[in-house]
Amino acid sequence: KNSDVEKEFREEWKNEAEHVDLTGDWSEDVLAIAESQVGYTESNDEDWSAVFVSFCLSYAKVKSFPLETECNQWVQKLRKRKDGIYRDASKYTPTSGDLIFLDMNDPASRKIADHVGIVAEVIPATDVSCAKIKTVEGDTDDSVNYVIYDLTDIRIIGYGKIPDAR
């Protein structure tokens, strides 16, 4: 790895994030940080969706929410907590700023989180389409992008509920 390139990427993220005015509402701030990064591209071959979301949580100054660089370990940590911070997809409708954990490799059988993003919006169902979730995700086509899923997409494992600021 080229440490000069990695430093430059880190500096790009940091410069954009520092221009976001934080409100003190952690869910809103996490989403604002994530949206400030839309269009950022990375040439790294490794999965960096969890690193991106951890970056957003850190720069939004979210406290009492663990950071992680590996998606499935993150889900395991959240599930062990007693405060209900992790929500199974079948039992919860997300809100803006929540984390969304997905199994992109083998969702029908394994249910192992290998990708994470931040919920930007829940789009209600209409007469012609089901409810959808719009997310901001790192490492989607090697960049930070918006992605839209059906609310019932089998790839969605669960959500990390961002706590209220204290």
C-alpha cells in the first residue's frame, strides 16, 4: 500500500467532513457527514464500507456507539448490547441516520453482514411500488453513492439504531 495515497484519501474525507455544520442530532449529523462524501472514489481492493460508516460516526461525534472495520463483527457487537441498539430487519422500520447491514454475497442462506451503509430516507409505498430505503454507502462501485433497496430486500439483515445525543 502507498501510505502517501492513503494519507491523501484520509485528508480528502476529513476536509469535506469538517465543512459540515453539526446540529447535535446524531442521526442527522451522521447522514450529513455521509452525504458530504457522495462521489468520493477509492481504488482500494478491500471492502471499506465499514471504515466509511465508522468515519461518519466519528466525525458526527456519536458517543456510545462502537466503531468497527468489519461488518459481521460489528453486527455481533451490537447484538450483544443490552440497550436494543441492533434491530433485526423483519422487526423494524429504519429511520434516517440508522446503519443498515446487508449480506451482499449469499443472502438466501448465510445472513452474514458483509456490507454496511447509512439510511438516508425511507420512501413510502405507492399504488405501483413497495416501500424503499435510500442509503448512502461507501465501497459501492468503489465510491460513495446513494443506493435504493426495497424495504423487504432479503439482503438486508438488520439496522443499527443511532442513540439520541446525550
